[in-house]
Amino acid sequence: MTASTEKAPRDLVLTEVGLRDGLQLEAATIPTTVKIELAVAFDQAGYRRIEVGSFVSPRAVPSMADTGAVMDALRGRVRAELQVLAANVRGVEQAAAAGADVVNIVVATTETMNARNAGCTVDEAVGIVEKASGRGDELRVAAIIATAFACPYEGPVEPEVSLGLVDRVVAAGATRVTLADTVGAAHPAAVAQLVARTRERHPGLDLGFHAHDTRGMGLVNALAAVEAGVDGLDSSLGGLGGCPFAGKGAAGNVASEEVIGALDDLGRPPGVDLDRIAACSAHLEDLLGRSLPSRRLALFRATGTAR
């Protein structure tokens, strides 16, 4: 293929999910002021999307009880798109009232995971996407296809199941869809296949990928998704986080420093300052009082740079 016929790389947008997916399982309380400071630091480092938190029951996820306060402090202060997660219609209403740009709604591929994660059926979860999309306001709706490759309760998920669910949430009004390897069970070939088939069926869709690192494949899966044509990747400071219903042994998200560093090295710089994000991860690691799994963070600690 000659240079004149090669396709230009897609504009890749990274989403920092550390404030929501990263912190939601933590027993340690991170002050609201620190969350705000971190979000501002993400914005200054070059992130164009930040997942600020979630509007869910504070009894179920107490670490997210201050999402509204964080949103209040960030509106008009950052340039990045601010997104939140909602588990039901009430959460969608709270997201709209808080001035979120995007609300993420999780729709898992299996009935068991939907019941455990959101207390609803697959049909009901798709219905939340439809109701949120039909509000008629400026709130944009994104769907996260959880357990897109495997479910901790029902086992491997066939690609046709995930593809069918993508079809349903797009028909329901989702303007962005993220394929999530919730339990870290995928491998690069499976990721590339599902991304390519989704792209073929929905060529204009804003398509993302969300990796977990349970089997040490999070980064290579994320890079496989980029090669296959996704528009965005999720990642979390230091590799923090995870789903509370992902089962025993499930690990956190792929680390932001590792994603940014790898993309820089491969000539696909995402426009986010690697060392500034590594410094944020180091600060959060200190606050939590324990080591985070990111290898680039360990390098930053040892040498003063994550490069």
C-alpha cells in the first residue's frame, strides 16, 4: 500500500476513569478537594475526557457520594468533557442536573451480571439507555457493554451476543459505545475481532474499549483495540479500580501511565503528558497508603520519569 492510499490514524481520545472506576472499591476515603484537584490536573495534562464519578446509591458505593459536589466545582473550570455513570433513570436525572456532558450507562451481556451490577435485566438496562436518550436535553448518552468477552457468572460470551447488544443500545440512542473486558479475560485476537466487526456494522459509531489487567493482558488488548480502529480508550491512574461483581481474582483497570507511555513509544501520542499523570498516580498511591500495580509508576518513583 502506498503512502497516498494509506488511511490516516483515527483521532484517539483517552478517558481517565480513576476518579470513578478507580476509586469506587476503595475503603480509604479520598477527600472531595483531592478529587477536584486531580480532575483539574488531568485537564491540564491534556485529557479531553474525565469520568468524574457516579450517581448511584451512596449506601451501595459510599465513595461516590460526593460526585455532585465534584461536578459543581469543575463546571466551567476545565475544558475536558465531564462524564458520570448512572445505574437508573434517577441517576440519569441527577447527571443532567449536575451539568454532566455525558452519562454512561452499563449494559452487561448476561442476565446474571446485570442483576448483580445494576439490579435489572438486560432489557431494562437497554430501556434506561432509551429513556436517557429521549430526554431531549443536551446530556449525551453513552453505553458501556460490560462483560463483552466473558462473564464471571455465565462464562465466555460469544461475539454475536456482544454485537447484538451494541445494535440494541445504538438503536436505543447511545451515541458512544464502549466494549468492556470487565473481568480481564480477553486476548488481543478476540479484541481485534470484536472491534473490527463492531466497526463494520456501525462505521460512524464513536467506539471505545475498556481493559482490565487480570491476566496481564490489559495493555496489549488496549493496543489491539487501537490497531483495530477504536476511537477511545479508558484507563485509570496506577491501574487502580475494578468492578465489585467481577469475581475472585479480577484486577484493576489498565494503568493510565502504561497506556500513555506505550502510545507515545509507538508514535500514536494521545496528547496527555505522561510524567504529569505519573505524578498524579504517585500522589494517589501515597494517599491510599499502598502500592499500585503500574510498572511505569514504579519507574517514575525510581527515576523521576515514566519514560
